[in-house]
Amino acid sequence: MTKNQKFPIPELLAPAGSLEKLKTAVLYGAGAVYLGGQKFGLRAAADNFNQEQLRKAVSFAHAHGSKVNVVLNAFLHDSDFVGLSDFASELKMIGVDAVIVSDLGVIKTVLEAGGPEIHLSTQASCLNASAAKLWKSMGVSRVVLGREASLADAAIIKNESGLEVEMFVHGSMCMAFSGHCVISNYTQGRDSNRGGCAHSCRHEYKIALNQSEQEKNAFFMSSKDLEGLRLLKEYVEAGVDCLKIEGRMKSVHYAGTVTKVYAEALAHYQVHGNFLSDRIEEWANELRKVHHRAYTQASLVEPAGQDSIHNGQDGEGVESAVAGPIVAVTNDAMVIEVRRKFHDGEELELVPFQGPVQVFKASKLRSLSDMPLTETKPGSLVKIALIPGASEHVLVRSTGL
Ligand code: SF4
């Protein structure tokens, strides 16, 4: 610990829905990433990793000093267990640092297979020290607390159980006890507990509280998104070991930007021993630039209530979009994989792995074969003039929508 620092710095755990997102999160400061293999996880629609991609992921993360946790957090029926034991052994051999598990049967299978260390998933809704002690006696080394736990609960669970404690710091919430919901099963035939959640709670529904009242439309089950930025001091002082960012299904822009904000805030604490930074507003502003609903502190201090309902559509808070990540740098140009159209001379932002965002004007826009262009097409590779701070996986953003 540094001389100003009174408490250990928590690990920052970022979502890695693909190899590109994994590299981006690691380079922007994630101490660990979590991802899904092709079975046994809860994000069936994510770009999940095959064994070869898993090897590459572990190799890249470890080479940069970051850990890799693999989610095995589906609740399984007996017929789902085929191959789980071999998969757990392979994960250990590949060098995966931990698996995130909800189902007791999966915990038993991973332990018997000599798999990686086990972190209890938030899906298991651990909210008290008594439960944590029991999970510990069953071989779990870390609990990811249920989203209903407060920071005060976290301190008690940490002190009384001696287990590592992980808590969400940012991202989407679940209106049920994480994943213990079958709305998507009933409305869309998609099983939330097998990766099929269709976010049915975020849709607009008709509501009439009594027969005399006229029906009205409302998003009454849609939670705002969690933002723990202004409570980082409380997370640290509660002894939380790991801060988790939700969002394996979200964009590379989200993975890089949100990871950078929290990594820089934690690094600030490491040097100065506080979060009273005049950069808090700058970081909060960055968090408004990614796809999000309105932000809430959910149950971190007081139980979430009506103030945590987001009465609107997904993503209405987003304030900028990624023009594209840099995929290569030459002597005089950076090559951008275009995600959103921009034109020559447009004001853009370069988001370096560390330090403030740099605003610049795109110049010398051209194709890979150096044909001058006036504007770009999404999906294409283009070159623009090199500026300081550019390197592979750095994000380039448009300054507005
Ligand atoms: S539909 Fe909503 S409440 Fe249900 S599991 Fe999905 S996110 Fe949670």
C-alpha cells in the first residue's frame, strides 16, 4: 500500500463479451475480466469463447497482469451436466483463474474435477454472513453479493465470513433477485436462467391500479442502471475485494470507457488516499457517454425504491458513440474500423488508455489504399492522420450524436 492509502485497492473486474472487448478492457485497466465459454453460462446471445479463444484470452490477460474468470452460472437440469466435469478440468489446464457458479450441483462437479477456484455468482443471492460462511465451508473462495446487498451488509459479510467479497459497481440491474425471474420464459419462451433473459422487465406495459382507473403505459418494472462512482470510498472502506462492472453484451465502447473511469478513480485513491478528486465530474461525464439508462445507487446505501425506476426507453441517456477502435498504427496514420459514420474534418475524441480524452479533427481521411475519402462507411477500414496517444485498441469517439 502507498503511504496515503488506508485500505487495500479492490480488483476491478470488467465484462469481456468477446476477445476484442477483453483486450480493450484489459488495456484500459481491468485487473480481471469475466467471460463465457460456449456452455453452462447465462448469456447465450453473447459472442462466447471457444476453447482456442479461451486460450488466447488467458494468454493475453495474463501477459498484461490481469486475471480471467469464466461464468458457469446457469442453473442446470440433470441432462445439462454432460461435459461439465471435462470442461472444468480444461479451464484449469488453460490457466483460467476462477469460475463463477450459482448452482450447488455445478460447485460439486467443479470441485470433484479439480477445476479453478470457485466464486459464488450473484445469482445465488448471498446477502448475509451466515450464508457466506456456509458457501465457504462448501469450497467457495469468493462471494459475488446479491444486488440487494448494501455496502454495510458487505462489510459485515466480509468481516464475519473471512471470504473475499465482490460487488457490482456499475451496469444494468435486474428487477428480480438476479435472474430468479421467468417473465422472459412466459412472454418469449426464453429461459432467464439458461441465458435467455430478453429484458422483458424493461418493456413498456399497460397498467391500471383499479377498475375505475384508465389504463396507462409505464415502464414500472424497469430499473435504472447502477453507478457506484461516488461511493467508491464506501466500497473501499467496507473491505470489498472486487468491483464488478456488468455488461458482457454491451459494446467495446462501453467496455473501454467504463473500465477506464473506474481504473483511473482507483489509481487516484492509490496515490492520494481519497476520491475527492476534481476529476469526479469528468469521470461522471464519461459514464454518461456510454449506452445507459438513468443512473441510480440502487441498494448500496438504502433499499432501492421508486427512485430507481427508469420510466423511459433503453439507452436514452447515451451522449456519444464510438466512431471506431484503432486496429493498427502506421508511421503517419491510424487505421480505424468504422462503427459509426464520420467525415473528414469532423471533431473526434481519442480515448487514451490513461489520462484525459483528447479532442482532435479527423484529417487526411483515406482508404487503406490511400484513396482520399470525404466520409466513412460503417464496417470499413479507413486511415486518418496519426495523433499522439494512438495505438491498437484505443477508442476513437464522435463528440455527439
Ligand atoms: S427480465 Fe428483467 S427481472 Fe427478469 S431476469 Fe431479465 S433483467 Fe431480471
